[in-house]
Amino acid sequence: MYTARVYVTLKASVLDPQGRAVERALHALGYGEVRGVRVGKVIDVTVEAPDAGAARRRVEEMGRRLLANPVMETFEIESVKPASGAAVEG
């Protein structure tokens, strides 16, 4: 089993009202130097696969089909690692 960490963010061309709200709040707290806050999400997926490459391919498919809205979002797989406590064959 492998765990993949996926980052999903809005495309640069898409307005990010949540990011803008966070930026305004940070300015109100005295962090006036902050510019361009963008808010995204992190998704950890544990998947059964024979190896890390197969796990990455499956998670890429998941990202394209469900985890990210291709019209508004992009996704990046940060890492694919053996799941905690899982024995890795190889």
C-alpha cells in the first residue's frame, strides 16, 4: 500500500475569494507585506498497488477524474510513499 499526497489549487486565471479574504485578514493582523494568497486543499490517498509507479498512475487518474475540477483547478502529486506500517514488496 502507498500513500500519495495531492495538492489541488485554483488555476492562476481563476479568482480566489477565499484567498483574498485570508489576505485581508492577515493585513488586518499587521502582516501588510503579504501579497497574493491562494487557498487550496491537500488530499492524502492510500491505495493498494504493486509498486510506487502504479500507485502514482492510479492517483493521477483519480486527480483527473474526481479530485480536481479541470475547468478551474490543477493538481500536483507531491509524493507517493509506502503507507505507514505497510510492507513493500520488491
